[in-house]
Amino acid sequence: MINVGVLVSGRGTNLQAIIEAIEEGKIEGKIKIVISDNLDAYALKRAEQHNVETQYINHKEFKNREDYDKKIVETLKNKEVELVVLAGYMRILSSYFIKAYKNKIINIHPALLPSFPGLRAQKQAVEYGVKISGCTVHFVDEGMDSGPIILQSAVEVSEDDTEESLAERILKEEHQIYAQAIQLFSQGRLIIKGRKVFIKK
């Protein structure tokens, strides 16, 4: 059983999928807290509906990014969080945060990394004309969507796809592999060697 902290900024569909996976016994873990930088994030309401503790931390009350992250890390440590999950969290983490939870922060990205890092990856994929896109769960390092890859799932791109239609299909895959990755971490089955993540049988 692992203690999870989730950082959110928006709708919280991945958070919802994680909550449901825990309730269904697919993840051996407990969400100790959901933290948002956005008071109006619907993700906070999703958490509250499942009796998960939430906290809004306003970045404007801090001098800089590191001071803000120190407050978040302090909050996570107080809740004995062992794994930090980014679920639509729109702020870049400081070096302080990444070092405090080294190899214990994961993110999901709506493309097959290293292709199309950054914002609006689905739009990038459609405009580039790729035939296959998908999503990637990866550990977070100090680069942009550059950490070691845990799991990926491919999604076919059709000729008439828009950013929105592709995003919708990718999202369904995100909900599956994010829960799988959290469970693998919970079971202690993820081994990082350099850039590669090995999954123990």
C-alpha cells in the first residue's frame, strides 16, 4: 500500500481514473492529498466527491517558484506521501522539488515521447501528419517531458482527426496506463538504469 499525492490544475479526468482504480483494487495505494494551484480546478471537486483531502496553494503568495514548491513538498511530506503523481498539473517543477522526490514523481504526456513534448501535443501530432500517436507515463526529471519512460500506449491517427478527436481517444489510453504505472511503482517493480526503466516480473 503506497501513499500517493496528486498535483492538479484542471478537469481531473486522470485523477478520476486513478481514484476509481484504487476503489476497484487495481492500485494498492491511497491518495493522501490532492493539491492544486488553481482554486477553480474541477479536479478538486472530483476528489472531494470521493472524500479525498484537498488543498489549494496559491503561487502568488510566494516570492518565487522554489518557495512555492517548498510549501508543496512540506505538505506532501506531512502526509507521508511516497509517490507524487502529476495529473494535468500545469506548473514546471523546480530543482528543489525534483530532488526532494527523486525518482518518485511521475507524469503522463499525450504523445509517444520523445516526440511532441510540451503543450498541445495532440495538435502537434495532427499537424505533423504522424500515423501513430499515443501517450507516455514517465518519471519527472529537470527537463521538459524528458524523464525515463515507464509505459507507453499507441493510438492510430486517422486522416480526418482533429486535435480534439485525437485527444479524446488518447485520454482513454491515459486512464489505463497511468493506473498501471502507479501499481507497478506500488509493487516496487520499477527499476531505473540510466535512461531506461525495467519492469521486474
